[in-house]
Amino acid sequence: MKSPTYSPYTNATSLRHNPEGSPPTNGSTVAICLVGGRTIVRLAIQKLLESPDISVTWAFDDNQAFARAAEAGQTDGLDLIVLIPSGEGFSSFNRLGNLLTSNQAAPPVIVLGEQLSRGQIYGALRMGAKAYVSLDSQPEELRQAIHLAAKGKMHLSRDAVEMMLNDISNANQPAQTASHLANAKLSARENEIVQLLCDGLSSKQIAARLHLAPKTVENHRYNIYRKCHVESIAGLIRFAVQHGMATL
């Protein structure tokens, strides 16, 4: 494998293999870029995927690096984006989703999750991702997801499908739903914040959107978690979807 060269963009690595630096022109080759994740992880995935039908042309440390390259037209010709969220979670989904929404010709996205979680699955679907694959999946499943997403088709790993089906099944239990909602008793403002949290906004972003002090949003968030008997954003999303407080 040819050693990667560094682009003029901070935190961006060019993985192009031809001297001109243009994406592959073979119509059967899917040109992808990797966004996020640890450097060693990105390089390992690049080496794993490189084949006659898949070419990893760019890799970026984060969304900002990708945005700079995209604005400069350096990512033209890409067929697919593989997002590897690590630590950023919903804010990562939200930033990339906003960036792609502003570009009607933006390529489809696959989320390659470090661990299977409701938060990542729902966040990926909310941002319009075509596929969600866990890093625990077999390499062939990732390749299959890439080819399906490049054709505009969706793919979810089996574990992700089972988790969502369980949530849907639990949501159809009227007695449980009524009991939980009665105990929650969220205010109108709290319900509004739940929806924004499920949309992937951070407390700071919610404060700006609703013209509130960040501390006020944090207080609302604490009360929401307490009333819904959850301890994380992933738990809140599951609760909200199950009880009709938010939709995918």
C-alpha cells in the first residue's frame, strides 16, 4: 500500500493513489472517504477496504476537516462517506447532517459505530444515513453496506435491527406506556428539549435555539432524566421513541 501523503487541510489525509490526485474514473469503483475515528483505525479500515471495486480516496480526523475540503471542492467525485463517531456521538451526527443538508448533491453516509447503541443507531437514522454497521461486524458486511448505500439502498446490521424491533414491540404495550408517561409528567418546555436532544443537539445548541441560558438547559436536562428514569442520552432516546415523544 502506498504511504499516504498529507493534504494542506489540517487533520486531513489524502489517500489517493494516482499522481493527479483525482478520484477513480471506473464506474464500478465506489470512491469513499472516512471521517472521524482514531488514525490507526482509519488506516486499518482503508487497508481492509481497498479493492478493485472500493477506493478510499480521503480520510479526515473530523467533520471540520471534511467541511474545509468539501468547500474547496477537493471532495468532488466521492460516492460515499463513512462516518466513524468516537466520543462526539450526537454532535458529530448533527454537524455532518447539517453540512450534507446544505448540499443537494452530497453523497450518502454510512455510520461505522464503535459499539452497538441505541443512541448511535437513532442518531444515524435521524441524520439520513443509509447504513449502520458496527465495528464488531465482519468486513464483508461493511463492503456489502457500502455497495448498497452507493445505490441508494439501506442496510442495518442484524443486531441493530433486533434492537429497533424490540423498541417498537415495547412501544406497543399500552399499559407500560401509560404508566411511564404518567410518572414522567414533563412540561411543555421539557418536551421541547427532549425533541431537540433526540435531534442530536447539544445543551449549548439548545440554549441558543430556545434563547435560554446554558445552565437553564442543563437544569431541564437533569429534570428530564430524573422524571424519565434514564441516565444517558441513549436511554432518553429509547424512552422517547417508545412513548411517542419523538419519532425517527
